Amino acid sequence: MRNGLVLPLIALILMLTACGGNEVKLQLDNPRPGTVLDTRQIQISGKASNLRETYFFYQIEDGHSFIGEGKLTVDREGRFDLVAEVKTPSNANATISFYLDEDHNGEFDVETDTEQKIGSVGLVFDESLVQR
């Protein structure tokens, strides 16, 4: 009986290992968590691995509204680098969230593409930029 369980157990372990290896990984170089911004331009750079597409999306919100969004394109090594300009924030605290293209159409759709977040980072805008 024990020998009959060994083979299925090994198969299950291999399947779980294979599935775990396909998870999208996002490593941000910029911005760092808690970065204080003194401009409305934000450099977004880093590396993504295990993407299905050659791009993914970002959305920036300040707790009251969305102040920026767009597409990040990756190179062969998965690296990305973009300077994003945001609308004037109405709150000093902000978050950049990153999403996959769930419907694979190349366009950011808030309804569909925000279902699975692959990462996020908190930022702080200098009070001189905030318009309340």
C-alpha cells in the first residue's frame, strides 16, 4: 500500500514545483518604498520575470483618485525603465500598483486588468506638490 502512494506523491510534488516556477516576479529598482518625490515625474525601473506578454501595466493613486497609469514594456532580459508623469496629487501618500494584461488585448482596462496585482509600492509626494 505504501509503495502505491509514493508515485502519485512524487507526481504531485513535481506538478506543484512546476506551477510555482511560472509565477510572475517583479523586482523594482525605482521607486523604492517610501520615496519622497519632489516632482510629478516618477522613474519606474526594474526587472520582471515569467511574463506572458512583453509588457505589463501600472496605475498610480493618491488615496483619493487615480493620477497616472500606463504600460511598461520589458526587454529580452525582462528589464523596464520609464519616466511617468502624474497629475497633481491631492494627497501626499500614493501607491503604484502593477498588473498583468488579463484579457491580452494590449490596453489597460481598469475593470478587467486590475483583478490580479503583481506588486505595489508606496510613495510620498512632497507637500509642495499636493493640491488639496
